[in-house]
Amino acid sequence: MMNPGSVIQQQLADVAWPSAMVVSGLAFTLFFLQTGLDLSRAGKATAGTVFGLLVIGAIYGTIGIALVGVIAWAASKSLGGSKPMDWSIRAISLSYSPTLVYAASGLLFNLFLGWNTAVAFGVTGVLWALGPINAAVKEMVNGKTGPSIVLSTICGVLVLFAWAALGNMG
């Protein structure tokens, strides 16, 4: 979390893309579960809705985040990037490691203290992922700071808007 660029440069080659997708998949499974539990506590969701959000989170965290990786890859290609698509998917997926830590912590606070945690822990975790995402995107655009910030912001906005839309389906 403190030096995401170094981790991406040194460790990414050792991680298979399915393993990377497990990180983002689990992070969003827990994040969407918190959303469902918060809605249930407010009387706006049944147990079925909570389970449905859990499943949606798992799908979104794997397929949706992989799609964000593909979008980032395609945009980086238009800016002269040379990283392959699987590198982008792995990097973007692994960037959600901080989200996984926050989502797991938030779930504990939700279950044991009865707090509503989706915004405080889930969204905060997604925002913490922006640093690693920016480091990954910066690699993808050959070190160009301006384009990496814009593209990272677009990735973050896509993720948060999709969470808001999918979270309201419950």
C-alpha cells in the first residue's frame, strides 16, 4: 500500500491472472456483503437480497474488475503503452489488495459491533486502491504522469459508479 509501484514492478510477473482476480473478487464480495448488511439493518433488504448482493460482488470483483483492466489496457494502447492485456488485468486486480483489507476489517465491525460499514470501510478501501492503480497505469503508459492520473481517475469512477448502481439493485 505504501509503495505500489515497486510491488507492481517486482512482483506482478509472479502472480497468475486467476490468482489476481481472486483478490479483487474477494474484496468486492466482502464490500457488497457489507452493502447488503447495511441495507438489511435499515430494513431495506431481505436475506435473499443480501445473498444476491454477495453474488453480484463476487461477479463484479472478478469479471467487472477484469473489464476495468481491459478498458485501462485499451486506453493505454491508444497512448502508446506496450503492456499486454493480461498484465493490465493482473495489475488492476491486485490493486484491490487494500480494498480486501478494508472490506475484511469492515465486515468484522459490521458483524461484531453492528456498524454500517459499506461507506466507511468499503468505499475507503476502493479509494485506497487508487494509488496502486495509478502506479499500474503509469507503467502501462510508459511513465507519463498526466495520462496515468486521468486514466486512474476514470477507473476509480467506473468502479464506484458501478458499486452504487449495483448496490441499489437490492
